[in-house]
Amino acid sequence: MLAGFLALLSAATFAFNNASLRRGVLTGSVAQAMAITVPIGVPLFFIAALLSGTLALITDFSFDAVLILSASGVVHFLWGRYCNYRATQAIGTNLTAPLQQVNLVVSLGLAMLVLGETLTPLRILGIGLVLLGPYFAMRSDTKPRSQKSAAAAVAAAPDSKIKPPPFKPKYTEGIIFSMLSATGYGSSPILIRLALEGKGLGAAIPGGLIAYLAATVVLTLFLILPGSLSHLRKMKWESAKWFTLSGFLVCLSQMFLYMAMAIAPVTVVSPIGRLSLLFRLYFSRLLNPHHEVFGGQMILGTVVSLLGALALSISVDAVGGLLPASWQPILHWEWP
């Protein structure tokens, strides 16, 4: 149950991060967003490790584990995040979300292939419900507001400091980068699990610190290229504010994710992470009501997905105690 709760917290904070990021890229660039959201993870994870008393555990990682964690940081924080930011800038976070469900298939397939994990009827049911929930949430009222009404609504907002042009989704760019981000977000949980398996909850924060350090080092190599620094200096305060909030939130999300991955299989944690698709709708409505495409039936979708998360969080033995003996062989069936 703890792993399921941590995965749920990771999904919620990741969704809030996406809504904040969307607000930032209305006036800023993807490169500016990366320059803030990636390096900010190093001091935040360092402080978390220091306060939790787990910083010394960083020396317990083997050379292979450090390499794997470093690879997970580059794959997730650079490749996956860059593609996600490009997709979000092109079509908004709400349209990006359902396309990125592909990363669940990537994670589960790699978990069975690389980690030898198995699927049970309860997990299959949970995965199905978690995937079905976003379908219900997205299937109605998905037409964008008219450009005229969106522009009028933004202009009428008395406290609005940003008045960007009306939202015009760039579908081709958004679809391509959504799918590419799914490869990064889908494969990184496998690397995290490989490095943290058996090390306990305490290793999660220092493990995340290693991943963020590696990603920051690689990112720095790109930021020192000619023209990059001058572009970063042109960043507007409004964008910097939202990028900083996004960076803080995504760090929290990653802390929860690393802790969940340290104590639970990928086949449990990754599907629960899909609930971020639903959380995005609510946070987008709160922060970006005129710059997103919204879906309907959110209540039904939320209930269905939460039932799926519950099915993934509860152990087979706990459910088995509530069912007749004749159900036990089916309940304990595993594949492959």
C-alpha cells in the first residue's frame, strides 16, 4: 500500500508540474525550461538526502549501479523531458497526456523482459482500469475553444500578466514528440528498478541525486554551446517563475517515484503513475483554462482509474482472503 500511495503522490505532483510548465512555455522556450528544471534537481535532492540522513548511502552504490542510475537520469530528465516539453508546447498538456500512455506498454514489456516480473489477474485488471479511465475522461468535449472566445477570455482576465496569442495546436509536432517522450519515460523506470532493487527505501533519494547529477552534467555540455547562454539570458521573469515551480514539483514527483520503485515492481508503480493523465486535466483547468483542449466525463474517468490503482496496490494474498477457495488458482495465476 505504501508503494501505491507514493506512486499516486508522484502522479499528482508530476501533473501539477506539467500544468506549470505549460504556463511557462507560453512565453518561454523549451531550452529555457530545461536549463531551470534539470539543474534545480541537484540541490533539492541533496538537501532531501541530507535531511533524511541518507546522503552517506550514496557510497554504497556499485559502479554498475551508478552507471545505470546515470543512464536513467539522461534518458528521463533529458530525452524524455525535452520531448515532453516540445509536445506540451505544441499541443498542450491535455492532448499530450493520452498519447504518452504508450510509455506504460514500454515499461511493462521491459519489466517482464529484463526484470523477470510477471502479470497476475489482479494486475491485469488494474492496468486495464487505469488505461480505461483516461479514455472516459478524454472522450467528450475535446474540441478547442474558438480562437475568438479564447482571446476574449484572456483579455478580460483582470489579473492576467500574460496575453499570448490564441491556442493553435500543432498536431504533427505534438504527436511525434509525445511518442518520443514515451520511449524515455517508459524505459527509465526499468533502469531505476535495476539500480535500486533490494536496496530499500533509504537508497531512493541518493539514487535520484546521482541521476540528476548525470543529467545536469550532460545538459551543461549543451548549454555552453555558442548562442545558448545569450538565449537563456533573454528569459522573461514570468517564464522563469513557472519553470522554477515546475522544476520543484517534478523533483518532488521523482522523489516519490524513486521511493516507490525501491520497494515495488514496475508493473505496480508505472500503471499508477498513469493517474497523472487525470490530474493534468484538473490542474490544467486551474492554471491554463484558455490554453488547453479539455475532455469530459472526468468524474467517471477518475473513479475508474482510482479503482485500477487500488487493484494494483492491494496484494494478491489480501484479496485472496476475501474470495472462495475455488477462486485461488485463478487469482494466483501468473504470466509469463
